[in-house]
Amino acid sequence: MPGREKQVRMKRITLSAVALLFLQFVAAQQTVDTISSVYDFDYPITVTATAARAETPVTFVNLTRKDLAARNLGQDAPYLLKWTPSVVVNSDAGTGVGYTGIWIRGSDPTRTNVTINGIPYNDSESQGVYWVNLPDFSSSADMVQIQRGVGTSTNGAGAFGATINFTTTSEDAEPGLEIDGGVGSFGTRRGVVQYRGRTEDGLRVSARYSKIHSDGYVDRARADLDGYYASIGKEVGSALLSFVAFGGHEVTYQSWNGVTQDEIDTYGRTYNSVGTEKEGEPYDNEVDNYRQNHYQLHYNDRLNDRYDLTISGHYTRGLGYFEQYKADESLSDYGIAAAVAESDLIRRRWLDNHFYGTVYSLRYRHAGWDVTLGGSANEYLGDHYGEVIWARNAGDSEIRDRYYANDATKRDFSNYLRANYTLAEGLSAYLDGQIRHVAYEFLGPDENFNELEQRAAHTFFNPKAGLVYQPARGTRLYGSFGVAQREPNRNDFVDNPAATRPVPEKLYNTEIGYNRTTGRANYGVNVYHMAYQDQLVLTGALNDVGEYIRTNVPESYRLGLELQGGVQLADYFTLGGNLTLSRNRVGRFTEILDDYDANFEYLGQVEVVREDTPLAFSPNVTGAVELGYDRTIREHGLSAALQTKYVGDRYVDNSGAAESKLDGYYYTDLRLGYTLQERYRITFMLRNLTGQLYSSNGWGYRYQLDGAPTTLMGMYPQAGRNFMLSFGVTL
């Protein structure tokens, strides 16, 4: 086969893989005060109605402001949560700054419900969570609760594996002005100014501004991030009225493509193919540029000794684009008439969106009953469009002519009734029922100029029930069963006509757990079973215009055992850790492979029936261990933590093929801290102490070459040994 033709065939395989990747992407208090609450089970959260408490039979862990502050040197929120059970994190740039993601029990980020003060944060259409849009948000968080499994009824997109609740409206935050700065590897710089105050008449004020820059471990994967937070609250009688505003602006050079093994062998593991379509030097402005602002108004009132009322309104504004240099593009695909058929061009793909609504809850407590009636009503307006801002051969086009436009509206209404009833001393029953209705409309041509005029609506009933037995203080035994349902995402709707549109996913979740806290230790064990019906996965199937689509698989499941604990070894030393052992399988599905002959001639597609294969991105083993030291001598505080994380083998698809396997890995972080008079602080973090070379995420393109199934796999290499040094003062 001629060399040029072979290059074209390989380019087709690579482009197909990148398209598939895009779909996949877009698809540690003291029982004694030194044991990190990563290993504690029952720190109360009362700020939001959707949070779990000791009497709630779900699996959860809480992180306090103190826990977060010890780890927070500017990385995104997932990297502060990575030491909790069953968690895996990834960074496209390899540093934890920029685009990051979190997997809990193998469930991808689109299946994790995230709320901030009870307000939904997941993107309404993709259902994803883009932490990069909230730089350094953890600096303003007073508490984070992670619920694993279905959890309690929540607001927004259904929790399909986990829930993360952030709260920022603590009543007991210490007042003062904090200034922090830091420098680290890969040109990383961070500056934070934060103020909290409270007046005698009950007025509360909080404000923060953060600026972070990193050049990234991956070539050109720089990030320039600005984040802010502001709140003001006033006590009026028994009520608290508070206004909260936060957001950020991110400009990140794209590193979404990952790197193949061939590219690593040729260019090294930091190679970034983004921007290389331009001849000569890579295009210097292949960036993602997005700004997002959130506004929340909260009214909390203790009406009397039996009733508490919370009503919140919210509005989110998002606007931004990602820019791409594209070589040899067909001008007809952009609606450009020109004397030549192809041209290099630069395009921007925009998202202009609004999200607003209300959240409420009414809580009643009396005579053994603890009942909450709550819900939300939200609407999302999304405007998707693309512009050509430059073309070598512009033809009849004008700058910023739009080559596609697609508006979307999504409405989400939900109500739930949750009750705890004390059956006997230490024994309580739990019932939770939610009705959720979603309606989605999307109009206008898509990127291929196909007119879309579709509407879809789904109504779900999600029941949950369980028992909690607490025979003595510090002992908790619980069991629960819950159901969650989730609608398909934007791509599932846009890429499929109504007749072949996938159906919603359903999850049946059983949790059984035991927690025990003593004077010097705590430990717990939890068994979970998550049975999926019609889970949506990529199988290699194409729609009528050649785009990869997700399809429903009838049955799949996760079965696991989670262990966690912490112990005070001596006056100043603690040891804690967690371990998850699980089995994650797809029962039966049909894999569809692009078929090529020995000369890379495309022959069509072939089907391969797979049975009992591993669920993608689901390690059978994860674990973490931490050895801590914390001592104060007069005005001097010394702390240290040695932490190790292990993640087992995973697969980038559901085939279970050996060539689709991401190797397991481990890394160790060392953190040293010094404080003086509780005002001045220095923190040094040495990450990946032993310099492990590993990849925390990947993608796969499955095809058949000359009758032999194979995988083109991309990986996201993470940084080797690197450091961050931070200085801070409280005034």
C-alpha cells in the first residue's frame, strides 16, 4: 500500500478514536482530634436538607473545613477528595490544575450528583461536572459530604452512583483576613485573599479572590484561573437571610486528546497533539475560554421547635468557547462557498447558557418523627453555536459567520418526602420517595446541518427505604435499598432520531454497613450492590451519519466491600486508611468494530458478542493509607502526613480485551506543615514522592484489522515527582 494512502487510513483511525474520546469525555477529628475525618463517619451536617445524618441509612463520609485546608494548595476539588474510599481522580494536564475529574466506585463524573448549598451544579445537558469553572472553590467550603451509592433524594440530575454536597454557609466560621501564596513545579503559582467577619448585630460577610497559574505537566497544557466567592447574611429573628455569589474564569490550553503509546515512544509522555494540525509550530491559542457566575439567595427559618423552613433561589450564567485550528477542512461543512474545496481555518464553538430556579425544604421533628418535604424547580437555556474566525480561503464568508446553531431548553421538577421514625431506642426506620420530571427541547440544525426539532420528557419515581440501629454512642448499623433513574444526556438525544433514541437508565442499590467509634479509634465496613438496567455505554455503534453513539445494555452491576478506619497510635501519631474490593461487570452486549483489511481499506463494521466483561474505568481494588503527625509546642505547630494511594487495573472500554487495559498504579504524597501563633503557616507538599510514571485515565478505539480485533488506546500521563510550597498569614 502506498505510504500516503496508509497515512490517510491511519489518520482516519486516529480521528475516529479522538471522536470516540470526545464522547467519552463529554461522555481524612478526633474521636481524638487528630484522626482525619476522611476516616470518620458521623460528623453532622445540617446546612442542606439533602445531606445525610447518623440516622440516615446511607454510606457517607464528611470532610470539614480543617480537613480541606490542610490539603488545599490550589488543586481542583477532586484532588482534595481523592483519599476518601472508592475514589479515583484524573487531570488532563497531569497536575490537578485545569480539567479534572472524579470517579466514585467506578461511576464516571456524569453519574455523580454535585450540589452547592443544596443547589444543583451538574451541567443540565451533558450531566458532567466541570471543576475548572470554579477555581479554588474548596477554599470557601466549610463542609463536604460524599454519599456513595444512590444516597438521599437530591436536587438536579439524579445521583447514579454518588453525591457530593458542598456547603459554604457555616454559622461558626472564624473571622479574620487570610492571605496565602504558593509556588511549585511546572510554573505553578497561587495567590488567595480571603476575609470572614461578623458584626454584633448579626451581619455576616465572607469574600475570597484566588488566582492560579500552571504551565502543566503535559506540553502547552497551561491554565490561567481566576476564582471568587462572596456572601453576606443577616439574622432576622429566628431566620437567616443570605446572598452568595461565586464563580470563575478559566483559560486553559486544551490537552483533551491524551497520548498513544506510539506517540510516547516517539515524542515522550508529555506530548500533546492538540494544536498540531497547524504546519510548523503548534497553534498557540488552542484554548478553552469560559466564564461562569453563580448567584444564590437563601432563606432559613426555624419557625418553632418543630418546623424548619428553607427556600433558595439561584441563577447561573455561563459563556465561553473552545478554539481550534483545523487543517484541510471541507468548506462546504461550514456553509462557505469558495473556489477551492478545502482550507485551513480557525473555529470557535460556543456555549451561552442560563440556569435558574428554586429549591425548598420544610422539616418537621416531633414525637419520634423527623420528616422533610422538599423539592426543586429549575430551567436551563443553552445556546450552542460555532463561528469561523479565520480561514486561509474565506470564500464568501465573513468573520464570525455561524456554521451551526442549536438552542436547547431543559426543565427539571422534583419533589421528595423523606421520613425517619424512631421505632425503639436506638432503632429508626427511613422512607424516602422522590418524583422527578424532566422535559428537554432542542431545536435548530446540528453541526452537520441536519434540522432538529425534537422534544423528550421523562417522569421518574425513586423510592428508598432502610433501617438504622445505634445501640450505643459511637456504634451504627444500617441497611438500605434505593432506586435511581437517569435520563440520557444531550449527545444521546442529538445523535439519535426519536425512533432509535436510548431509554433512561435505572439503578437498584443495596447498602449494608457497620461503623464503630471508640476513644482512640474508629472503623467501618460496608457492602454494596448496584444493579443497573439499561446502562448507557459506548459499544462502537454508529448512527446514520457516522457518529459514535451510546447504547443501552440490559444488565450490569457493581458488587463491593468497603473498609475504612483510623487509630491514634500515640499522643501525636495517627494511622488511617481505606480499602475497596469490588467486582464490576457487564452481563452481555454486542460490541461493534470498524473493520479494515490488511491494507487498511475500510470494509464496514462487524459485531462481536461479549459476555461477563469488566465495566469500563472500574478498578477491582482501590485503597489509601495515611500516617499522620500533629503536635503543638507552645506557639509552634508541627504537622506531617505520609499518604499512599493505590488504584488497580482498569479498562478503557467494556470489551475486557488485554490491549484495552490501563495498568494499576500507586503514588505517595508527603505533606509538612508549620504554624506559628496560629497566625503564620508554611506548608510543603511533595507529590508522587517515588516518581511513579502512571496514567490515571484513557480512551480506546476498538477496530478489527485483517480479522484481528485490536485497540488504539490513548492515555493521560500524570506528573512524576513534583512539589508545592505555600505561605500564609491570618490577620
